[in-house]
Amino acid sequence: MAARSVTVNFVNNSDVALILDSASLSHGIWTTQPPVRIEAGTTVSWESESSGVATGTEGEATFKIETGPGQTDGSAHFHWDNPFVGSNSYDEATPVGYKADRSGGGGDNATVNWTFDCSSATCDGIPDDWKKNGATIDPGDGSGPQFIDLPSMGATVNTPDIFVQLDWMADTTHSHAFSAAAIQTVVAAFKNAPFKSRTGSVGINLHVDHGPASIMNFATNQTWGALSRARQLTEVTNLGTGGVNNYSWTAFDAIKNVLGGFKSTGRAAIFRYAISAHQISTLTNSGVARTIPGSDLIISLAKISLTPTALQQAGTFMHELGHNLGLRHGGGDNVNNKSNYISIMNYLFQFVGLTRAGVASIVDYSNAALNALNEANLDETTGVGTAASGVATSHWLPAAGGNPAGFVAVADASKAIDWNGNGLLTDKNVAFDVNNDGVQTTLTPYDDWKNLKLKGGSIGAGGDAVQPMVTVVDEITPEQAALVLPRDTTPPITTAVITPTPNAAGWNRTDVVVTLSATDDISGVARTEYTLDGVGPTAGTGPIPITVEGIHTLQFNSIDRSQNVEATKKLVIRIDKTPPEEVITYDPVNHQIVVTGRDAVSGVNPGAVSPVSVTPSPWTEFGSDTAEIRTYLVVDHAGNSVTLTIKIKCEPDEYELSVMGIRYNEDPTRYEQTKPHKPQRNTIEFERLIGRGLDHLLLGVTQEVNFGEGTRRRTVEATWDVLHDEPEIEHWTGECNCGQPRGDRSKSSDQQEEGNDPEQRGLILLRVVTDKGHLKLEE
């Protein structure tokens, strides 16, 4: 066994990993060297011993404090000495935000125990003693020691505290000062956060010094007053210089370190420093954070708006502060615009805020890790996970079909999402670049509140830490902001146009074409569907041809790219391409020829039709007897018409008439038969017998209708008398020889000579009906 040895048992109770920077021995040799990395919450050991006669062992190890992936800030140093002659000695040095407790270490073969931990119970980088008693710090710029009265500012031991001094630029025309509402929004977000500290407390106390008149305690409306050190700065159009995507912090540091400025307050180890400026360099970005994590930030909203809203101010402030707290645009990575990362750190939400449970414009970090999204194999039916219930998200859709390119909002990210924008929610194995970064990768979620780094930059480093002078600028620009479309909660509107336009009664006389068109106010139309007479749905806007006569029902609606579904609309299309027909009957009581119309599709007005014209005419060509030409017009509800022309001779109790012409649809473009049609030869007689001396006492009726000539002649005669109340109907064909008894005339096989059927009792009226240009008889 060696004459002297030291075994180090090292417990890392802090919230950070330690990275070995250097380890060396002044005396002795290593038996176990210090590890290159000590994770938070782990215990490690190393050992050195003497080598040679009458020697001891002495060594030291320095660890850098890891503040983020590949980033360190500050260091912790540990030294031990176990000499051959004399007492053992140990010492350690840590940044302000940390402490090291030591025990043991006696004897020739010593064991020393070091516990590395945060200097505050909540690991927020501000020592508990400072929170209880305040801190006196000399900034070293000639200002002298400065007392920071943290208890009066509201610091607490058992709850994490974050302090920010927010200076602002202004001139006589405008100011970049924040509204109280914007600051209160961010303070409330931290207070209500699900962040759980080591003490078991939930939430974080955010203190924003924005001048003496700004509110320090929003519960009591107490202002900062004399405790404030924030100040108005001289307005400059461009704060600092930079390249296309980088920024030099030289001008910022000049303001920060000027005598009487932020450095002179002595706050550098406690307060993060922010400037609300007009513009950074000549860039249009909304701001920049110096490091991730860090303690310096700039907010520059002039190119977004000279009068930014409270939501834009709050969202940008919390965004840049989030970088100071270790968050990136994708949470744990720099992949932006992820639909499964619902955070103010995501460009999709920086200016519009989050929406949860129907409440919009929420400024917050993500509070849950949702499902990963493999852009090469998306399942539209699953959304981004049940943890997103009631949470809105957005995803990229390119310009298509007149719709703008942009990130469209979806009301509930836990439900099906139409990633490819085709209006369907059932597609699987979809390959789509939903965050518009030009590649299809797996987008990983992130829980911001669980991963905040409360220390960074000068916070936890014991003072104004050395910071980089040039950093990359990768913050949202007006052009990028314009791609994030507003929330769309209104469904699209679909209209239907019927060509040709129906008449006033809602009918068409020709084939119809229906064309659908849809509009949407924000996200654009994704899909229009229709169902015709129960067949469908069919995607498209038409033209939709409808050619069959009758009444058709077209149902249709649209869905926009934000998945708002329009209520189904219904359109009734009525088509009647067939003209009506006219019916000639005899009213023996009133001794009238009655003409009515009928139509099997659109219908006609009920009741008798009056003649549209009556013209005197001789009954025969050689001028015997007086008659008249009557013209009757029947129009159906679709506008189809039939014109009937008859020559009629009227005697006191007898009518003789003949149909002279039938004409359909006076408009020659509407119907194929446009010329008057002269039906086959026809003669029609109606006669009644009334009692003499009595007023219109009807005693009998005779009706005879003849169609055709020669052997093709067809005759029907119906008689009725009141005494027998039994009609007699006779049918026969061919010409009748004059003087031949009617009963001897040749009869057709279907002739019924006498009407003895009891069901045939009463008067039977014969009806002469037009039928596609011909005449037919209905009994």
C-alpha cells in the first residue's frame, strides 16, 4: 500500500453535467483518473497515491459546466493535497450559481467527499442567501458596490426566479416600450407553468424591470419605482451591424457596458439583459438571442409592425427569452415549423399564439411531448397524439387550385389531419413535407417546460460572463410570418350555377349543366363533393350534365384546408323537355266544348282553357253554314307549349268540330316539331236532348268521334238517355254506307253494342286527346 493516497467520492446533485477540462498531479500517480463527464444526479470516484520514498500525493481537477449540447459556461475547480509531512488540505471553487460541500479527508489514506450542487434550492442560478438578504456586487466599472434588493423585488427561496431588465429605444415620434399587458401575459405564463422545481414548487416567478412605472407585482399592481434600473435608450434605426445571417454584438455591448448602463447596476449575475430596439443591423428579423442558453437578447419588431400588438410583443419576448433558457426553434433541435411542437418557440405560433380548448392567442411553451411525425410515412387518421386534444396546430400546404401557399391551421391536432390538403382525412402512408424545410424527415416533439435551463450566460456564472461577439441570426422575418395563415374557423361557401337559368317556376326546358364553385376566406378550398339523386359523393366542381326529364336533387358541400366542413346544401333541378297535350271534352249540361291541358312532368294550370283567338269561318269550302276557327294554347310550368286549332260549328244543342292543326313549342329552337301539324281526317259531334218546356232538363246525350278515312276509318259512338241510365257504346271501322242500318255495319272485334254492364251506368264522356301531333280517343 502507498504511503499516502486520496480517494475522491464525487456526487453531482446539480442540474447540469460536468465536463472534465483538466486534471493534473503535482505529486504522486493516478490509480483512477477523474471521468471525462459527470452526469447530473450521478456519483463517481477517482484516486491518486504517492509514488516513491517519503512522498505524498497532490492533484487537482477542473470541470466545465455544460449549459447545453456542446456548450459550457463557467467551471468548478477541486484541489487535494495529502503530503508525507504535514496536514491534509482541500479547496474548491465554483461559479455563483453553484456550491460544493466537502466532508472527510483525514488520514494517510484519505477519503474526501465532495457534493456539487446548485447554490439555490431551485437551481435557478441565484444563491438562496441573495434571495433572502439581497446582494451587494461591485460591477468593477468604477460605479462602486451596488445593492440588489432581491427580497423587495419578490425573490423567493422555494420557487425559481428569473429576472430580466428590459430597456427600450424611443424618440419623439415613436417608442419601442412594451405594453403592460404584453409583460403581464409572459409573467402569467411562467407563473402558471407546469415546471416543477427540486423543492416541489410548480411554476416560475418572472420579474421584468421595464422602468420605474412598470408593474413589478401584477397581483398588487406595485410598480418597480426606485428599485428599477431599466431605462429608455436613444433611438437608432439599426442597432449594430451584421451580415446576411449574422449579427455583431459590439453596439449592444457598448450600450450594456456604458457607465451608468446595465453593467453599472451590478445585476449581471442575476438579471438577463434585453433591449427592445427598432431593428437589428439592416435585418428584418424579429430579434436575436446571444447564446442558447444565455443572458442577452434583443427584440426588434419594427419591420413586423411599428405598432406591434401586445400578442406580438409577448410572443417575441417569450420566444427570445426561451432561447436564453436553452430552447431552440424545434425545442431540442433547430428544426422549425413542426406541427407536433406546440410552442411559442415555433414560428407557427410566435405571433399568433397557441390555441387550447378553444381559447386562442395563448403565449406559452410546449407542455407535452407529442407523437413523432415521419414525413415519409404519415397517417392522416392519427393526428399528432392524444396529448394534443383540443390544441390547434398548423402545417404546410403549397399553392394549388387558386389557394395560397402557407401554413394552415387545424383546430384539433389530436384528430385526423389532412396533411396533403386533398380534403380527405383517411389517407395513410402519405409522404409530405409538412414543415416546408425541403426534406422529408422525422419531426421530433419536445416538452419545453421539462427541459428549461434556468442558468446560462452570466446567470450562474458569478458575473458578466464572456460572450460571443458574433452570432447567427435565425429569427422570424415578415415574409416568414406572412406564411403563417390566421386561424380559420369558418367553412367555405359553395355556390351552384344552373345553365341555362331556370324559369320563374324553377323549371328548365332543355338539358342542364350545373357548375359548382367554392370560396374560402383564409386557408382555401381543399375539396368540393356532390351527390346527384343519391349517387355519390363525387369530387369536383363540374360541369355536371343533367339530361333526364324529371326532378333531380343535387347535394353538395366543400371542405377547406383547415378542415372546416360546410353544411350540405341542396339544389333541386327540374327538367321538362316534352310539351303538354290538350284534351277536348263536351259538357252537356252547360253545352260547352271544354279544352284542358295535361302534362306528366312539370304540370299545367288546372281548369278549362279559354281560346286565345276566335275567327269566323265558313263550315265548308263552298261557304255553307257559319263556323269559327278557335285556337287554344296550353303552356306547362317549364314553358313548353301546345297550340290546338279547331274549326267548330255550334247549334243550339249540337256541336260539330274538327281538329285542324297541332303545333308544339312556338320557339323553333326548343322543339323538333315546329310547323303546324294537320292531324288525320277527323270529325267530332256532340249532341244533347233536352226536355221541351222545361228549363234545361237533360234527357240524353250522343257523342260521335271519327278518325281516319276509308278502310282505316275508326268510329266510336256513345249514347245515353236518362230514362234507361245505361250508356251504349259502339265501335266500328271502315266507311259507312248511307242508309245502311247502324247495327248492320261491320263492327270491330272489340265492339260492345250495348252497355248492359251495371258498372257502365251513367253518362260516359269521350275525350279527344292530342298525342305527339296525333289524336287519340279516351273513353
